[in-house]
Amino acid sequence: MPRVRMLQSVAGERFSWRAGEIVEMSAADAKVWADGYRGELVRGEQAETPERSQAAPETAARPRPGRRKTS
């Protein structure tokens, strides 16, 4: 689905979007909203998912107990 970055805040009976918000919508709706005045098409950005928005766990190698570091 196309994504549109809203350039202006808009609200209707069943929606409200803030300026700067990225909204997924049908291709037909994207053509209407992405007119350069109310919104613009977003290209080449990855969709924000819960898995990607969280920080990656630290995976630094820790020395094993009982082993010595060699120079």
C-alpha cells in the first residue's frame, strides 16, 4: 500500500492526521491526498514495525568464566 506523509493536519468524520504523520492508504486515496499541498508520497522508507522500533539487544561478547584473556 502506498504511504503518504501529511504536510498539513487534516481531520474528517472517521480520521485525523497530524502534519508529518505517515499514513498508509489505498492507491486511489494516495493519488488524491498526495497532491503536494496536503501530502506527498513516501518512497524508499521502511515501514515502522514494533520489531524495528525497539532497540537491538546488546550482543557484545563477554569472556567466559575461567578463561583468561591472551595478549
